[in-house]
Amino acid sequence: MEKADQVITIHPDHILVERPPDYEVEISGQLQALVTLSAVCNQANCKKVLIVGPRTRVELSAFDIVELGKEIAKLDIQLAIAETHDASDDAVSLLESVALSRGCHIRYFDDVEVAKDWLGI
């Protein structure tokens, strides 16, 4: 069975990315998703992004996490991620640290409303 793609919608004050129940975080898919997200952000002239979804399976090595963090930082966005990952807290912290050290505002949340507050939407 083919996996569903994430759905990106433009709202007046943010970009919403909704991930399906079977979503997996793999480096090749994430890099392509970032290209798409960048295009949508540019089209909408919006820098606030909210990613929501159920538990997400993560298939990334530490090297992949660092590379992903670097690529996320290039987008120059404010990114709130409100979903549960099967990644360790160390992996999530590493991604946040890499992106933050390069000027990206990124944070993981357990609650969508708290994530929205942080984004200011």
C-alpha cells in the first residue's frame, strides 16, 4: 500500500502542514518536502509554518539529522512541529540545536494550541 503524502495549505497567517498517520521521516523525502515547503512559503510570502500529525516514525541517522537541520535553517522560517515522534529526545534536541545555531526558529510541541501561541497565530 502506498503511503499518503503530507498536505500543505495556506492560511492567512501561516502555512499548515498536515501529516498522515503512516508518515515516515526519511532523509530523501524530507529534503524534497523542504523544497516544496520553501516554494509554498515563497508563494504565500509567509514565514510561519505549523506541522501537525500523529506519531511519526523517524528513520534518520545522527548525520541525517544534522543535514536536515542545516537545510531547515536555509528556509528562514519559524517552524512549530506539533506531533509525537518515535525519535529519542536527543535526536529531536540535535535537530533543534543545529537549526537554531543557524538562525532558524524551530520548536517541537506536544500540544497544537501551544504551538500556535508560540507562532503567534
